[in-house]
Amino acid sequence: MARPRKKRQTHFNPKALHFKPQGIPLKELKIEFLNKEELESVRLKYVEEMDQTLAAEKMGTSQSTFQRILKSALKKIAVAITEGKAIEIEE
């Protein structure tokens, strides 16, 4: 039986929940879903410019878990941009 997932801390609520290519209706686009943990990892690392150890501490997780969350977020963002998909932030 798997261990229960630990609640990670996020301290940010985005003003927008969808980002999409201009000129294409959202209903016509495929969507990459980004969860709040992934968004928070990107914000802490690239907007707040924290090192991964400090960012992981702020989120209440290990540095290796933070790295996995960040890697997942960056892959989803890269796929959305290069393949013309929308990004939806899950609540």
C-alpha cells in the first residue's frame, strides 16, 4: 500500500487560470494541466530566484521532491509552448 501523499505548501494564487496561444479559441486547443505545486515551484525558482534547497523548505518538501515537481512543470510548459497547447492551472 502506498504512503499517503504529503500536503505541500503553496503561498500563491494566480490571477489567471488559463494561458493559450492568441487567436485560437480555447475549445479548439489541447490543454496541458499544471497543478498548484508545479506553478509554485516555477514561481519560487524563477520569479523569486530562490535556490532549490530554500524553495523546497518553503514548500515543505525535500530538495529531490522539489526538483521532480519543477522538472514536471517545466516539461508541461515546454510542451504547451512548442506544440501550441493551452495551459490550465488546476485548483
